[in-house]
Amino acid sequence: MEAIKIDVSKVYGFIPKDEIYKLKDKTVAANKALHDKTGKGKDFLGWVNLPSSISEDHLADIEKTAARISPEIDILIIIGIGGSYLGAKAIVEALSDTFANLKNKNDKPYALFAGQNIGEDYLTELLELLDIKRYGIVVISKSGTTTEPAIAFRILKAHLENKVGTEKAKDLIVAVTDESKGALRMLADQEGYKSYIIPDDVGGRFSVLTPVGLVPLAIGGFDIRSLVKGAVDMENACDQSVPFENNIASQYAATRKALYSKGMKIEILANYENKLHYLAEWWKQLYGESEGKDGLGIFPANVDLTADLHSMGQYIQEGERILTETVISVATTKSRLTIPSDKDNLDKLNYLAGKNIDYVNKMAELGTMLAHVDGGVPNIKIEIPKISAYYLGQLMYFFEKACGISGYLLDVNPFNQPGVEAYKKNMFALLEKPGFEEETKKIKERL
Ligand code: PA5
């Protein structure tokens, strides 16, 4: 199997290799604790062996649902937020033709998202589009009670029922939620929607390979089998039995920990293929929510290059030296476009005539990496052979495994997110939600 690779050699100028290797035993122990379920948050480790436990029957069932719904719709609305949104969004963005909707490509439903914000204009504009399009809905919420997707679903469900009738709407809605708990489970059972279960032991940000990601991606026409295959191969490659020296998840986790201990408090994930923007958004949630607690954790940030070299490049090169950069480098593009020669050469680009665009991009990547290292920013390179469902499966599992190990190296529980409740409590108090009367009184006194 060709696999993604990691190169941490451009960190050694900042932290000697043996200092990273001093973390070897702890890293190996952390990986073992994930497999043995002996560490913090041990009830949420269902993702560790998830790829290899996905059955043929499960995939076939999801594909059957996709084959039933896809031909009936032009647009698939995927409703969810956080871990119930970002995985599918990352894959849709990475694998789609950027201009598919403007090219009127109708071979598969066009995936759009709702419930990832509370934007009134966004939802209104979406409804206007849905007035004139055939559409279906996948509504995703593990708790089944999250306010943002619940509001979006209430509105879109009513719109769809109004448009196609209550009975037909039931055929076009799929729910992905808990097996027995939560309002969405009750609603799905009551309405008789086709539904899929999110396993109890897999938290939102680790759930892309559960029905949370697989169902909307299959209906959207993406190759879920290759995605899963990539993840299975990476599950094996990052297994606890794989020695530290060859284990890329362990290498990444140990290097990040060493960098953090040296004061690198911000990690920028950089891409040179801007289709990976949402992959970085997914990564930010994975690492930010898993590590940012107990007053600890690297702050995950991201840049789309070379675009952001013309905005954030100055800071990265010369700002406060608390940054480390991780580049996702894509070895080959799927298309080839050559720069033409021009007889007048007024733009002085003839020196590039005959070269393809990706060659220029690669030189920008190399030059930037060297400049940033010279400027005091350590660099980790993660190379993927190409952007495909298979390699995204590898990459996402790799990041998940490294995140679990990394959280244990930091000695936090990487699988909870107590901090996200604070805003909800205030919002419910301000909205005067029943049951929050005391909080409402208190918050009003502060205004
Ligand atoms: O990672 C997480 O747990 C969160 O981001 C959740 O996925 C997010 O809050 C959505 O929750 P739910 O799926 O319960 O609606």
C-alpha cells in the first residue's frame, strides 16, 4: 500500500531528534492505552478499531439507501454541527469539482449544509433555492438535542413536507442519531424515517467513519468504500504493535508534544491545495476540542496557501515565535495545466513557459517551508500521494490516532468537551428556555 508519509526533519534545528525520542516510551504507552482502553475517557474509544469493524452488510445497507434517494434529488441537505458536520464537509469539499453546480453536472446530488450556524439569511436563501429544486435531507445529531441543527431541521422538514407531501417527505429524510436517546431518535421513530445509529463510544469529532460521515457521503455519490479502506490501512499502520520509528501517528504526536514543551503554542495547518480548507477545519475541531482544556493545549490554526501568504505570511515569517507549521503536501494533482509562452512577454513569465502550474506551486511550497524554518517556525510535512477518498481515509484516521496519543501525552482527557456547555447555558438562559429560570434571572442581572 502506498501511504501518507511524515517528515519531521525540519524540526530538528529547533529540537534535537533525541529530545523527541525521549518521548518514545510515553508515546508507545499512550498508544497502548488507547487500544487497551485504560486511559482517560476510555468509554469513548470506539473509533480506535472502527474502520476494520465496519461490516459489508453495513456498507451495503448505506449504499442501498443512497441508491434509493440519490436519483430522486438534485440537492442533498446535510444538517449537523461540529463533529456531526465537519467530517462530511471536509470530504465533500476535497473531492468535489469546485464549480460543479455552475457546470450543471447532474450525475449526483449537490451537497449543501444547514444547521452549522444560526444564520437567518443563510437559511432564508437556502429555502429560496429549495423552492425550485428537488431535495432530500440527512439530519445528524448524536445527542439529538443540539439547538442549531434542531432549528434547521424543524424549518426544512416543514418546507419539504409542504413541497412534496408528508408521506413522500418521509422517504427523502434520513436521520443519524443515538440508538435510543434524544429528541431526534424519538422523531425518527415516530415519523418512520430510515435511520442510522451513532455508536455510544464514538464522540462527534471522531465520528466521520460512522454513519455521521458515511451516510451523507454515500447519498452525495462519494466512494465510501475507498474512504473506509484508506482508514483500515492506516489503522493497521498506526497500530500499537507498529514500532515508534515507523508509526507516523506516534511520530507526529511526540513531535508536537516536544514543540509545545518548547513554547510553540500555536500549530498552523497549511495546505497548498485549497480544496483541503475544510479538512483543516475538521482537524482544528479534532485537536482544539480534544486538547484545549485544563489550561493546556496547542491552539490549532490553519492557512490556505499561497493565498494566505499575502495576508498571514508576514506574521508567520516575523511575528511572535510561538508558531509551528504542519504542511499537508499533495504529491500529484489530478489535472495538468501548462503555462503558455507569450510572444510579447510583458508579464515576464516566459521563464515559466512549458512548466505546469503544480510545479510552480511545489516551488512555492518548498521556498515557503525554507523561509519559515529560517524565520524560526519549525516545520512538519505530511505528504499524501493525491487527493482521493482512499487517502482522505488514511489521513483522517492518522490525525485521529495522533490526536488520541497527543492528548494522553498532555495528560488531558481528549474525549470530553466540558467547555462547550458554557455558551449553551447562557444562550438558553437568555432565550428563557423552560428549566433555565434561575439562570435567566441571574444572567439578566448582569446585563
Ligand atoms: O465533537 C463533538 O462532540 C461536538 O462537536 C458535537 O459533534 C457537536 O456539538 C454536535 O453534537 P450533536 O451531534 O450531539 O448534535
